[in-house]
Amino acid sequence: MATSRTRLTPEREAELYNAVLDLLCEVGYDALTMDAVAARTHSSKATLYRQWGSKPELVARSLRNSKPVDVSEIDTGSLRGDFHAMVALSDDCQMERDTALMRGLSRAVHENDDLLQALRELFIEPEITGLDGMLQRAIDRGEISADNPALKFLSHMLVGAFVAHPLIEDQPMTPAFLHSYLDAVVLPALGLPAQDA
């Protein structure tokens, strides 16, 4: 399967991934079909299945591709700097789209085991691995303690913010909110002092 993927140019692959995410925002996971992706991207359904094998894999890889940089590549020299650099990679439009995608997929994963598995393998686990690396560097630098009980809940805190903010505030997630949330909630939970105003 990996060999056949190389036939697409990176530009064409990115175009397909963007079309998948657009359709996902427009119609949701259940109504998204390979036929619709093929029509939107002027490609054949057979090509899509040859390249990605299944709708869950195509959706998971599309989400992975939408990340501007691998979290594991961020290393500013401080955990606070790393977190804020991670947030700075997105703008309001990207975060609004990400929030809509998460909202649409949160229900779908409970009803589609194949989607849940693909998301875990292709999207969630690489993100968690990147965050773990970021945290390990902070531990190695002496910024945070390896036995801090909040470490194992970091992913929950970050995902929880994306889910709770639109629900409670009736507004999409923004980088400004995430910067404040990191300084007021996440970093203090990890044992770092609150950022001065």
C-alpha cells in the first residue's frame, strides 16, 4: 500500500486531504462517502481505495495532514515556550475548523470502531508521542517533576478544552483562549508558576 501512495504528488495528496476535511465539516462523518470525495477531487473511487484502503483511514490521514508541524519537532527550550509555539501554529480559522471537526467526529467514533482505531493509530498516538517527548524534555531540564500526577492527564486537559469551550461559551476555540488556558490551568497543574500578566 505504501508504494502505491507514492504515485500521488504531495500537492495532489494535500488537495485530497483538504477536500475530505471540507466535506467532513459540511456533511459529517456518516454522510461523507468515498463517492463524494471522488466527485469533489475529480478522482476515481478506485484510486481512493487503492491509496487509503478505507474511509476511516482516509479521514484519519486527512486530519494528520492538517497538522502544520509534528508536535515532537517543537523545542523552544522551555515547556511554556513549547506549548505556546504549538498553539501559535494555528489561527482563528484553523481552530474553528478543528473544533467543528472534533465535534463531528466525537459522535462518529462511538458508532464506528474502524474510525476510532484509525484515529488512534494515525492521529492520536503520534500526537501523544509528541507531547510525551515535549514533557520528557521538560523533565530532563528540571522544569517539571516526573512524578507529577497531572502528567498523565495532559491530553485530557487539552482535548477537554476543545470540547468544553464551545459548549460552555458557545464560541469556537481560539488561540487567545488556548494561550490563557495553558497559563492558567495546564502549566500550573504541571507545577510551573502562573505566567505574570
